[in-house]
Amino acid sequence: MQFKGGQNHAGFKSILKETVRNEQTPDVQEGQQLTLEPKLIEGTTKPPKRFTEAQVIKSIFTKYNLGTPATKSEILHTIVEVRRYVNKNTKGQLIPTERGITLTEFLRGSVFVSAKLTSAWEDYLAKIGDGSGKPQVFLDNVVKLISGGLSHYSTAIPELSATPKYTAPVRSDAIADCPKCKNGQISLVSGEKNSGKYSFYGCDNEKCNFTLPHKFGASVLEADTIRQLCVNKITDVLRLNGRKGSYQARLKLNSKYKLDMDFVKEGRK
């Protein structure tokens, strides 16, 4: 390989529209001979890293003018904690749930998921705030849009294919006050998804994450047992079933409101 030309030739700089510092330019001279040894490196591509909540606010919300400084965190809280469209892994990255995937597939290509539409709404709400926009005009257009969309989707549901199985959770009657937040009540929550039916005891306060299992090992925890845990933080001696047979133990809540056990020797009360 031989370099030709003099100092008056722009060379690669005519293509690369950037300023290249001298220390980045190879130390070569006109007419210099170089021997190249190309190497073929095989590899695989990697998917982009999943977003965290902070990255969603910084990148997505800012790019599409979504939300306000006061509402961005609340929007994410609703998506993650209330609606459960995504979960967070141990790194804080957002992972879609079956419920979120179902909603995404159902609304794919719809005006309801248009970032431009949401941005336009935000802009007009700002105009309403400064007096240059009319609230009724905004509401009339939103109602018109939603009515037309719902009319379409009411007939489009049967056309969905491979929709993940999901039924909305059902709560039973409350059995005790929540021992953690003191504001909510504990009840049995049950539902069904692709992996099968599920059930657990949970607090109905949306801001509280306190839960207890409905099935502990091979034993089902009845409402009276959960009530004892919530009220006294410890149960009477229970006969529980495990992999190697039955055993006696008391269940109790530790300082972090997690479930622990105190084993009891046979014959003790």
C-alpha cells in the first residue's frame, strides 16, 4: 500500500466532515510502504440494554415531550406499580409482563400509542393553562377520538392471534388489616396467566407491596392462619407438608415483614 499526494490534498478529510487532531492522524509520509495484515473477527450482535426508569424519563419522555416534571414519575409509577405492564429486574431495568405484551400487541399501530398525539395533547394542555386554549375544544376532540377507537376495537378483538392468556386478578373479602402499611387490608388475590392459575394474599393499598403466599410448600395457608400472622405476627403450631413428609412449625413475620419459621419438635405444643 502506497500513500500518494502532498500536503495540498485533503484525502480522507474530504469525506470525514470532522476536525481531526494531529495526534489522531497516523504518522506516515508520502511514498511510505506499509504492510497490512487483515484479520477476520467473528462475533454476535447484542440487543440494546433495557431502559431503567431514569433512562425512560431522560430519553423517551424528553424526546417526545411526554408529561411534565410533576407527572413523569407518577406516569411511570402507574405503568410499573399500578397497572403492572412492566416489572423491574435486579438492575432496575424494565421488563414487559404478559399483561403489558398483550396490551402492546392489541394497540400496535393505533393512534392511542402515538407519541406525537400525546405530545400534541401536552402542548394544548399548556395552552389551556396560559389561557390561549379552550378546555371544551380539547375534551370534545378527545371524546371523538376515543369513541371512534373503541368502536373499531370492539370488532377487532376476535382477529387477535396468539394473545397471551391473562385474566384480571380477583380479590376476596378482606380478612385482616395490613401489618406493614397499617392502611390497607389483606385479602386473597387469584387469577390466571399462561403459566397457570395463581393465588396469594396481598394488601389492597396500591402503595404497599406486602404479600403472603397462599401455598407454602405443599400446604395451603387458610385465611385464619393469615389472620393470625397479620394480627400477632406469629401463628399457633401448624402441621405443614414438605418434600420429606409433614412437620410442625410456627410461621412468623420478621422485622422486614417476610415469612420465617420456628420448627417445633414432635410432642410439643
